[in-house]
Amino acid sequence: METNMDKSWINLPRVDPRYIQGIIDFMEFACKNIPDQQTEIACPCKKCHNMARKNIDLVKQHLVVDGFTPSYTVWIFHGEKSQPTNCGVENSGCGNFNGQDEMQEMVRDAFGIPPIQAHDIDLDPPLGDGHNFGTPLGDGHNLDEETIKFFKLLKEADRELYPGCQKFSLLSFIVALMHIKCLGGWSNKSFTMLLKLLKKVLPEGEILPNSFTASRRLLGGLGLEYHKVHACPKDCMLYWGEDAKRVDCKVCNVPRYKPEEQKDGSKKGGKIPQKIVRYFPLIPKLKRLYSSKKTAGLMRWHAENPAPIGISRHPVDSDIWKLYDNLHPDFAQDPRNVRLGLASDGFNPYRTMNSTYSIWPVVMITYNLPPWLCMKQPYMMLTLLIDGPTSPGNNIDVYLRLIVDEMKELWDIGVNTYDAFGNEMFKMRALMLWTINDLPALAMLSGWSTKGYLACPVCLDETCSHWLVHGKKVRYLGHRRWLDKDHKFRYERMSFDGTVELRPCPTRLSGREVLAMFPANYVNKFGKEGDEDLPVTKKRKTRDGEDEDDLQGNWKKKSIFFDLSTWEENLLRHNLDVMHIQKNLCESLVGTVMDLDGKGKDNLNARRDLQLLKIRKALHPQILDGGKVYLPHACFAMNNTEKTIFCKFLKNVKVPDGYASNISRCVNVKKRTIYGLKSHDYHILMEQFLPIAVSRTLPKKVSKPVIELCNFFKQLCSKVVKVDDLDNLQSRIVLTLCQLEKIFPPSFFDIMEHLIVHLVEEVKLGGPVRFRWMYYVERYLMTLKRYMRNQARPEGSIAEGYFVEECMTFCSRYLDDVESKLNRPVRNDDGGDAGQVGGRPLGKQEKFSLNLLQKTQAHRYILFNTESITPYREKHCEFLKQRYRRIQDRELERLHHETFPIWFRNHVHKLQLEGSEEVSDEVAILALGPRDTAIRFSGYIINGVRYHTKERELKRKTQNSGVMLKAKTSSYSSARDMNPQEGDVTYYGRITEMVELYYTHDHKYVLFNCDWIDNNRGLVPNDEFGFTLVNFNCSLYTTEHASNEPFILASQAQQVFYVQDPTKEDWSFHCELQRPLSCTLSPHHICAWTDDYPPLHLESWTWPAMEAQQAQKSKEAGEPLSLHGCLTMRKR
């Protein structure tokens, strides 16, 4: 609502009748705009400055007694629309240096308030090491510390760095310098040394701080401070709230502070706490997301961008999200209400394997944000940092109490928050969807032990487990319970564990059902007993003092998350981590089939357990003469020759740049072993290379289930999930697990192999796994580890490093000309919109002359793949049909392909002579043809993908020359077939040359000259295992001819890579890869997140500026590109 009210009364004396009438008018205006069910408004008096909300009568009293804030002339907090801040003559505090408006906006957003001018207030502080933020305002009003910080920073945003500086204020310069420090990893001392040098370099009158400490103090208001909360060293309690003043633990009576040795030799309590948890409050972090226009609009993405029906590409499409929407429509009504996930895991800060030091951070993830942002580190919020040296174990709930209390406030009450995007105040609420953790951390957070006979956190008491007498381990079988009731596998005894399986599969319990498993008045007792280095969870006691060690099932405690009223409604409270499951499974699988030391699950004890179970007699150990034990060869085990083939295959693998690490470095062919693979290496190995390797080394009855298992994970980890396919995927994985039970011994099936059966259900409940696995969290922990500079105080240095990083992340949203984590270019940056082709060449550029054949082929391809030429192609076809009335379709296509360029040039020339207006500039330029000279290079980046020529990659460890093209192509059944059938045909090739073709007026196109495979002789599209094989000895073009089409536009290329068949040297496996994240970091591409390459449609790609017109028209028409002439399937 806008108002034209006279506001001149604001500056009148408080006793003036016009001032009193103005107060009355203002209160009437403010009351009209109070939201329903609210009785408080922001108080604009000179003391409160809209920083506090009070009831109406108290606000009126403040305005009469203290006066109205003079600078508050646009009543943004009381219903009036914001007006642009005019930094002109009226505001004498405005400087004229660049970026001033951005700095002022940054300061206002940091404090969550709209534009307020700070003139007429004397807040100039000393800027050396004695910089003091506690000085009261110059006009005598004692404001709170937060308000003082705001006005001081606003002043610093106006102060010139030195007299006459036109580019920087003090604040903008320090912010930019701090960014370089964070990105470059400078130490605090080196930063101080630089400041001292700059003070000598800058002109006289500079106001630069003297040290890093002073700089940090200057930026203190932009960061969100954290609290150091003291804790009992045995994790019994926190000294917080009502217990903040205690000096000893109320549970174990251990002193709060470390004892200090006195002069007489005695020890008394000092002032250094025995343990600290650093608490970064969550609510201010969430409020800051809305206080900045840069992020406030993004927090609505989930409500404004619905997915197509049947598609899941974000947690907003999950059943859990929709469940809460149905149960709490008042919460779902406002899309600004926040949905959160909690992640936690321990890490060793010292990077030495012999150290057992463990720090436990707790991180919150905001799912309101778009999928290309919500899992990124700048948007992950550290909330707790629990001191080491040991893990808190089940006592982690003691520390989580800080977060749970905030979550209860956010859900039950809500927090008044300023929304910069909507320019209004609203009541922000939040709920927690789930936790993200590996299996040991899941046990700590849920309270269900993931060890022993009932280790499965989903099956709970219905976990099917067996104790292996000789292996001394528990193994988890019983996957036949998920089969159909009449499936034949249920009745096969000897192929499985010797029993008939008639039990139904267990069902996932809701939070309410889990809560019913605890006694009504159950109370957790936390702490450790005995040696501090060997923590043992205390026995739990009822209120009557009786021991209660035998809780139902594997429960060790009742999770603190049940204090949240929404937790018991949830079906997916704790996610199973696909990252660790896949890594452990692949490690066990490779170790078993290759019999790697310490990794394999097939050994003498495993065979003795088979003998004890009286199953698979062919694998029972045999006693030979002399007492030696012979283990018969198993069908799933490789012999030495097969191991060598497997290792050579992995040794020769080359993948595209940035797709995976160099796996070949972890392979020793001579020793036939694999070592040192990381989690992501196993991810790539299982989804790409293991299926190929086992298809050439293991018998079909073993390789087919293993390949099906790998394909399961490949589909499970898709960026976009088709919901209708999940039921079929579940049926497939259950059958696959049962087939693996028939092949591998029971010792192979630890808890990780069993948890696979629950993963599809979790995708249904929670959406794609990439929003719920640990990859992003583990990388974030590595970032926290890099913050540690003081090895004697790891937690403190990490907390300080995070504080500065968080401050700089916020500031970077307002600095367009400074490189930061938010705007720094990715490795394969194609240059954005620079140039007409939208890509970036790599390596030396060579100018050369096109021969007539190259010029003809390249120009014709451009004409046949430019949308603006389509009407002329149609006219030419009509012209040929009229000239040759009985021409067959095949002959018509050949003539059209050969004669169109010349006809097009003559036709356009004729239209120009006639003065026709239908000839556009692009058409006229293309009609003249390309220049005789072009530029050649060996590397090119486009659409976020790096391409190399075959020659360039010969000495490299990566492969970037493989391309694939799907296009509409005319196909013929035989040489006599005159009626072609048009359809999608896939072509595979490798880039041999990259050419930049120039036309007049600096129009240019980048084309790839490729060696294409003949699909009739050199392609096996689907062998018995479902692989596609290509043979580069069978080229599509064996002779040079003008009708050949070796070129494609660079923007049409889809990158693939090829892996040599380990048993057939001339053949290679074709491997597709997911599109890189740099191609999907925008809402325009989110719906194109698929793992299957679609036929070549323009709407699936980001096109260069030169091709923008043709792309736009094709996008509107939904037409794919067409390849004509020789790129056809001809049966020979």
C-alpha cells in the first residue's frame, strides 16, 4: 500500500500539535496493515529503530516520549511499498566511489532491514587494533549492540579508503581482500603483513586497519557469531540454559573446568573448560537467506517450478514432502516455510591414519533451494562443532538439544522474518525432513544399534540374520521374503540356506509405531563410564531406579528427534547412505571375485560354514593326502588369466576430463591386484567398468546377475527418476539379490548387501538419492578440515575459518567484479555468451586454407542444419519435384543434397536483385558461402564439456574425442528401395579435427570433423549383455567424396567415451556419461536431467549465439535436426 500522507511532521518538536496528529495518522495507517492474528508492530521510535516489535499502545507511547526516527520516511515495516533510495544531494553521507550501493545493500541485508539512511549520526570509530563497537550513539541514545553494529558498518560503506579514492570504500576494499585470503588460503599473519605493506603504499590519509584481527572486527557484523557452550567431558550434560552457572556435572559430578596446579602442589578448578561445543545458531542463518534479494527469491523455487507428472528430480517431488503438505496445510500454504535435512559425521583433522582424533560437525541442508544449489557448500549451514578427541556416540543427543530447541521454536511459534524478495515481514516456520549419515552415525542419531543380529534399521526386529560358526560373523540373508508368494525360489532349499521361505517381507514402521516400542515414561540417561578413552554408554534406568538394559530389539536410546512433534509422522527419518553402501558392496564384490587379500569373502572358514549348512557340496573343502586342505574352484572366482585380463582392462581405461579420477594408477597388472580406490572410484567402477570386465571374465550365470546389480545402481543414482519405473526396479533388485545368494557363500552378505533391498523404497519416499547421500557432506567435511591452521586447537581454528568463510560467502553475492566461490568459473567454462559460437578453443590456433572438398562439405552441412534456411530447402524440393515429375524419393533426396547449395546461392541473389525483403542478413551471408581460410585447433569447450582431437589425447590420461549424434536420418532396406523411412539413428565417432569456419561480417561456426563408424559393419548395438560395441576399423567413409558428411556443429556433439574390449582388440565398448553439472546449473536444463540421451532436439541443449535463431524456431516447433545424404543406414 502506498500513501501520499504529509510526513513533514516527523521532524517537528514532540509537543507540537501537528506532531501529535501525525502520530495518530501513522498509527491508523499501521493498524490497517497489521496481518491477521498479530497484535504487535515494529516500533519506529528513535530508540528502537524498527529493530523491536511491540504492542500498539507501547509503540504510541515510545513515539510520544522518544520521538520518530527522522530517516524513516518510507514506512516499509508498516505496509508501505519500498521506494528507491535516492543517493543525491539530500544524503550528504554518500560518496561517489564504485560499488557503494552494493555495499550499503549488503549491510542492510546482513541485518535484515530495508534501506535506512544513517546520516546525522556520529559513529566514526578508531580503525586500528582498538576498534571498539560498543560506543553509544553520538546523539545520546543507548541502542542495543546489534543496532550499533549496523550503523557503524553503514558508515564504513561510505568512507573513502583514502582521500580522493573513487573505486573503493574501506568496507568494500577489506571485503575484496578477505575474499582473496579465503580463496588463496592465506594465513592470518601473511594477511597482516600485506596490510602493513599496503598502508605504506597507499596515499597519506588512508584508513586501512593494521592487522587481520582489526579487519575481522570490522566485518564482525556481517558474520553470524557462534557460542562456545561448555560440556561435561563425559557427555552427560551441557552448561546451558538453567545449568549455565553450574561448576560441576549434575550427573557424574566431574568439574566443569580443568584443574590448575597451585603453588602448594594442590589442584583447584581453573577457568579453562574441559570440553566445548561450538554452536552456530540456525535461526539467524535462515533469516539471512530471506534478508537478501539474491537468495530470498530462490527459497520459493520448490513451489514455483512443479515437475512433470511422474517425474522426481528434487525432494519436493517426494512422498514425504507431499505427506507433510497434506498433514499440515497451514505450513504448506506459505512456500517460504523451510524444509531442512540434518547431516553429521566425524572426521580426523590431522590427516594421519595413526590418529584417532574425531571432531563431529552437524550440518543443516535447506531443501527450499533449487536442486543445483541446495547441496552446494555455500548453502550448507554448520550448526554444531563437537570437540574431540572421541566421538560422542549415543550421547550426541546431549548436543543436538541445541538444534532441537531451535527447531521446536521454528515449528511451534515461528520467527518474524523480513522477506527482501516480497518486501514484507512474515512468520517463518521450519521442519526437519530427515537425517543424512553413514550407518554408524545412523545408529547414533536414531538410537537403533546397527550391529548384531538385528542390525537393519528398516527391518528392525524382523531382520533375517545368521551366525556363521566358523566365520565368527553375522550374515544377513532372507531376501526371498520380498519375492511373490508363489515364486519358485521360495521353495528351493539347497540353492539358498537350506530352508523354505514362506514369510512375508517386513514393513517400514512410522515414527509413531517406533515410539510405541518404548515405555511410556522412558527417560534417556547419557554419559560415559570407566576410562574416558573407552566410552561405554551407561545403563538406562526407569524413574523407579530399576535397570532397563533389555530394551525391545536393538534400541539403545530414544532419539531426541522425537521431541519434534512432526518426527513421529515421518516414514523416512534416517536415510541409508547409497555412497557407502555402493562403495562397500563393490569393494567386497571385486575382492571376492579376484581373491584380494583382506577384501575377499571366500575363504576356508566360509567353505566350512557351507559344509555346516549342508549346501553347495561342490564347494566343500577337501582333505588331501598329507592333511592339506583343498578348496574347489568356485564359479565366481577368477583364475590368474582372468585376473590379468581384468587388470589390463582397468589399466588401459581412459575417461573424459573431470568424469573420474585416474583409476589405472590403482591397478598393478603384474601382481594382479587393485588398491587405493576411493568411494567415487568404486561408484564409477561399478556403474561403468565392472559390468564390462565381468562379462569377459566370468561365466554367464555369474556375470549376468552382477551386471544387473551394476545396472540397478546406475538407474538408482539417476538425476531424474521416473516414478513408474520404481516398482519394476524393486522387483529386479530382489530377484538379483536372490540370484546372488545362489552364487556367493553366506559370508559375502554382510549388512551392506542386505540394505540394498530398501533403497528403492527410500527413493519413493525421499526422491533422488543425490539429495540424500554423503558425497556432498564428505566434501564439506574436507573443506572444514582445510580450515584447521592451529594443530593444538583444531576445533577453534576450524570455527574461526568457517566464520570468515561464511561472512565472505554472504559478501560475495554483492561483488560482481571480485572472484568468489559463487561466481568463479568452472574448470570447463565455455566463456558464457562471449562470441557468436558460445564456446572456447584450447591450445594453439592454426590458420589454414580450406580445400574445395572441405569447404563444400562444411558449408552444405551448415545449410542443412540452420533453421532459417528451412523455407529455402522446402522450395528447392518443390522445384525438383516440378522439374522431375516422376522422381523417386531416394533420387529426390540425392539431388536435393547435391544441388541445393548452388541453387540456394543463385536463388538468394535473384531475390536480392528483385529487392525482396524476405532475405534476412543471416540468409544473405550464408548464401555467399564461407571464406577460403579457416582456423584449426585441437581442443574446444562448449556446453561445459571439454573436447579434444584424437591426436591431442594420445599422450594424455583422459579421453575427450568420443562423440555421439542422434539425428533424423533416411534409412533404406536395400539398394533398390526407393521409399526411405525416416527415423532416429545413432552415430558414433571420434573427433579428428576442429574447424572454425568464417563467413562475411565475422559470422563464424565451429564444426567437428569426425571419423564416423559404419553402423552396418562396425556397430553391435545390443549384445547379449546389453552393451553397444563399435569397431573403428569400419569407417563410414572409406573414400573422399563431396557427398560425404564428416562434419557436425560443435553444439550438436554429445560426449561419450570408448573402452577397449579386453578380448577383442578391434572392438570397443561405448560408454555414455551423465551430462556435467555445468550443463545443468540453471532452471532451463533441470527437466533435461536424464541419463539416457534423447534424440537430438534443440530444446535439450544450450546453443551458441550464432545459432540462436535456428534454435529458437526449432524449440518452438519441437523439430529435431536432420542429417541428409550420406549419413543414412544402407544395407550392403
